[in-house]
Amino acid sequence: MINCREAVARLWSYLDRALGLVEEQELEAHLGLCRHCCGELEFAKQVRGLLGRSGGEAEIPPEARLKLEAFLKGLGESHE
């Protein structure tokens, strides 16, 4: 089974439906057992929805993008 770091790293691809069958099944198995990563998935869905409501034209400033990426990476590392 994959760990939290691997699961979090796959979330955006999962939402884009860009994972292979095995990767998707591994992630779904992990999500079935890990409440933390389920929360990460919900967070990613909310971020995606927020960006979608902006018409896709909202640009995240580079500084904010770096902070968000570091935050998400830290979440995956804290629950391995």
C-alpha cells in the first residue's frame, strides 16, 4: 500500500483522471483507510472548485503558489 506522501502527490492527477489504473486503485485503497488523506482530497477539490469559479483566469502569484505547494507537501510528509 502507498504511504501518505505518495497519496498526496497523486491527488491532483487523480482529480484530473490522469492516473493509470493501478495508481488509481492504490490511491483509492489508501483513501479508504486514511482520514487525513481524505481531508487532503477534499481540500484539493475545494481549491479546484475555487479556481474553476474564477473562470480559470485567476493567476496565483508566485509567492502564494510556493507557500501553497510547501503547505501541501508538508501535509503529506507529516502523516507517513
